[in-house]
Amino acid sequence: MMMAVHSLATTVLMGIGLVAVLGAGLVDGYVFLAVIALAFVAALPVTWIVLRKLGGAVVIQDEGAAPLRRP
């Protein structure tokens, strides 16, 4: 679950960053790589916050198994 949320958050932050640098006229490979690295790192706390907010909303259950109950 964490990797899925992290990949989505990274993609969104990368898109925002690339639009910002292209809008600023910074068309350079090193700038693009810096945006990609920054988005990857910045997505870590975003992922943690999203997963904390979801909390118990995500329940994984095997087929045929009894429903999971939280105390």
C-alpha cells in the first residue's frame, strides 16, 4: 500500500515541479533531474500523512475468510 501511494504522490509532485520549471523557462536536463529527485523525497512525508489519514479504512481480507474485526 505504501509503495502505491508513494508512486502516485511522486508522480503528482513531479508533474507540478516540471510544469513550474518549464513555466519559469528553465529547460535543462540537470534541472529536470533535480525536480525528479526532489519530488521523490518530498513524496515520503506526503505518503506518511495519507496513510495515517486512511488508518483503519483499508482492510485486507482473504477470500472465504471471516471478516476482520478491530477491537
